[in-house]
Amino acid sequence: MRILFTGFVIFVIWSFFSMWLYVDILKPATKKQVVVQPVPENQNREADSLAKLYASMPKELKIYFDFDKTKMIVNPSADSSIAQFKAWMAKYPATVLTVTGHTDFIGTPEYNLKLGAQRADVVKKFLESKGLPSDKLMTISEGGQKSLGQVTSWERAENRKAEVTIKK
């Protein structure tokens, strides 16, 4: 029994010694020093400029609708958002606006896609009447596919909308 105990103690001492030897003595000697080159500040950074461009884009415009209707509930701040989109399109003529129609979950998916498309078309005509070019407006219907919460009547009302965004 004494020989087993002595062997165990020697094994533990050897384990600690070999770990100390590897971690503190051998491992640091194998590491090579790496020289880090500083990045010049005047270098053109595409990712930063793209992020700045996206940050300066006008925010999306949301126009809401009543249940099962295509009559718009126009937000008073819609005119200022439309003016921002006009200014952006004047600055960047290749810009295309996307009008996405949404519905709540009530109704069949086919009906909701059709209703979403009708809502997007109504908003497209509204934007055309405000002076935006029709060839730069694209309509999409999501129906009830990308709905937020659908439990309360307020959440369902939030989903009955059309969103106007800049296509990236």
C-alpha cells in the first residue's frame, strides 16, 4: 500500500512540475513577436462610408389602414417624410422606393396577399400624386406573413399598413 501512495505522490509532483515547465518556460519561448502596422486615418473605408450612407437615408414611412379596407389613414408627418424621399431621390437618381403592403392574420393567406397588394397600389398612387416618379416605385405584398404580435386589437391594427422604404 505504501508503494501505491508513494507512486501517487510522485505522479502528482511530476504533473505539477511538467505543467509549470510547459506553461512558464517552454510555451513563451515558442511565441513569436508580431509587429502591428498602424492603419492610416486618411485611408478610404468603404464599409464606413456605406454605413454613413445608410444612416443618412430617410426613415421608412408607415401608412395605416382600417380593417379589411384600402382607404389610407394618412399620418400628419407623411408630407415631411415624402419630402425627404424626394430630396434623397434628387440626390441619388438611381434610387428605387419599395412600397410593401401588410395585413393582419385574419382572412385566408391568398386574400391577405391580394389586400396587401391593393394597399401597396393605393399608397403608390398617393406617392405619385405627391410628385414621386412612378417608374421609381415598386410594390410588394407581404399579406400577413411578416406580422408582429397578433393577440390584441392594437397589435393587429399595427400590422394593417403599407411601408415605404428605400430599396437597398
